[in-house]
Amino acid sequence: MSITIKAPMFPESVSEGTVATWYKKPGESVARDELLVDIETDKVVLEVVAPVDGVLQNVSKKEGEIIGSEEVLAVIDTDAKANTATIQSADTSSEMSTDSAPTLVEQLSPAVRKLIQEHNVNPEEVSASGKDGRLTKADVLAFLEAKNAQEKLTESTEAVEKTTAPVTKPQTVSPVVLNELPEIGADRRVEKRVPMTRLRARIAERLVQAQQTAAMLTTFNEVDMKPIMTLRKRYRDQFEKTHNVRLGFMSFFVRASTEALKRFPAVNSSIDGSEIVYHGYYDIGVAVSSERGLVVPILRDVDQKSLAEIESNIVTYSEKAKENKLAIDDIQGGTFTISNGGVFGSLMSTPILNPPQSAILGMHKIQERPVVVDGEIVILPMMYLALSYDHRLIDGREAVQFLVAIKELIEDPMKLLLDI
């Protein structure tokens, strides 16, 4: 019996997708619920699994081809037998990896297993960051990137030594000097062109749209992080033991932003044509980085969540983003966004609006600076805050007061806990 495999039904906001990766070849046997193919949309990566046991046949869409909602991908024959040559080839290619760590490999996702087999990577050499110590695709990619960088450095060192050192006395070159040297044998005419991923193209489209359609303005302030850092240090271990999640800074900013949004409803609204839509709920997007680009999963109804629930939601979304497991519902909607460039070392930046939202908060690096307090100069851990807003809807006074409200709540966190 033949079973037709179709692409999932895309939401109204997604018109089409691109076949990203096939994990099975025609003629190979597949098991029920085994991952067959990834479909990349402009929002998330959708996984298509096998509905039955059988043999994959008649693949109609190859990697890189466009596919529409519920369009046919392939056929699974439940009565056919797998191609023996194909299976033996697959077994041979994975022999080195599975022999080194058979138990570990069996626990890997199909995407990770394929990656380590293609590059002959021993999974035991890769540091795992996934839940319960599981190896993610991002872990393997980071390992390969570091390995390639080390190989290039070694090759460059050897090349420089051969071209610059006397035969009778080998000369070593320091890493500082190597960084200033051009790549040996580099050809300026060689260029590499790759198509933009759907997510990257969508990000570019929305960023340009935000700058062209909104009257965007940014106001800045700074916040003393010492009260939050002291509170976090004092209760960190007890918090983690009680709630099984680490206490970070983001949950405090989410709560502070929520309280500020309650005081200034215009910041929690959006423009729809000639109308202003005031949202009676607080769905805050938290920008997280993934290997495919920046994504913004949404924390729903944060006014009803505790710090522990917020932290737990953020951890879950971060793990899903790393493994390309975010669903479309996870990133749709939102009334306000928080972006933390400080985790990458940014001291100050101007965040761009996330349409149709009217404001976005930018957090930055915590840095000790001399600050005047009560007429005396003291050293405090300070963070610059940036609020970009749509001036068509939010007046400068409201924007400044909104940011000041966040600053005051962070500098006196007991107000958050006491709801005052």
C-alpha cells in the first residue's frame, strides 16, 4: 500500500516554504514517527515525520525547491523492501561514529546524527548544551566551526614559516602578527554566493518595513543593576532549588516592562490603518539568537506569571530556538518586545521596532562605571537602556516616563514584589 506524504498545512501568514533537508533517500526504509524532511518557512522550520513504517519512494520535491501548503512531498510504500545497497552505504558511512559511541548516537536526533556522520565527528568530543545533556545541532556546528578555525590558524602558521623563515633557523609567528597577515594564496576574484534563507529574507523585509512605515525615535537612560544583582545573589541558590530554574535578569525586566505598560497603555498599543488598537493583555516577545537568525518567541499573559514561570518559559524557548523546534504559534503576536544585546557585549544600540508593535526595549552590557550618588563618586554596575518607539502613536513624554518607570522598578525591585 502506498501512503502519500504531504507538506503540513501552513497558517494564513505563510504562503509557501522551502525543502531544507531530506533525512532519508529514496529506497531507504523509514519507521513510523521518524523525521523525513525539514521545511523552512519565513518564520520557523517545520518537521515532517513518517506516518507509517515502509520504504521512501517517489520524492517529488528536492532540497532547495519551493513547496506549497499540503503539496505532495513523497510516497511511502508499506509493502516494499528497502534497497540493500542504500542501507549498506548508510551503515558504512556511520560505522566510525556508531562504533565510538553507539549508545550516545542512538539518543541523537536525526538532524544531529546526519551532521556527525557527514563530518566524521565523535559525539563524545562535543560539549552538549541541550536539555538533559542532549547534543543539539548548534553544538555540532559550533564544534566544527572551532575545529575549522584551528585548522586554518595551523595552516597559516605553517605557510608563514615556510615563506618567511630561513632554512637554517625556523621562525615562529605570534598570533597577533598572524591576524595582520593576508591569507596566503588568496584569490580576490573568488566569491561565494548563497541564497538568503527564508527567515533572513523575512527579517530583512520586516526591518526595512519598520523604518519606512513608522516614525521611529529612540530615548535612552541608564539603570543601576546593583539592587537586582544583590537580590539575585542572595536568593539564587534557594530560587533554583525551589523552582528548578535559574534566576536571571530578564524576568525582572519582563515584569518591570509589564508594570510600565499598565501605566502607559499607548506603549502597549498598535496602529491598524486609521485606528489605534489598545491591547488589554500583555504578550511580551523576548528576542533570542538561533543558528538561523534572530527569532522572537512570545511570553503570553506575563502579568499573570511569576518570575519562576517567566524564567522557565524563556529557557524552553531558547532550547527550542537552538534546535529549530519553535512552532509558528510560539512567535506570532506580541504587544511589546525586549532585546538583550548585552549578552553579546553591546554597550549601547538603537533597537528597531517589531511591527506592528509600537515600542521595543533594548538591554545592554552591565559595566562598572563611576556614578555620582548623594554628591559622592561611587563605582556601580550600570546598564544603558534604549526604548525605540513609534512617534506617530507615542509622545516623547510618554516614552521617557515609560523608560523611567522601568528604571525605578529595576533599581527598587521590592516594588515589583509588593505590586506598588
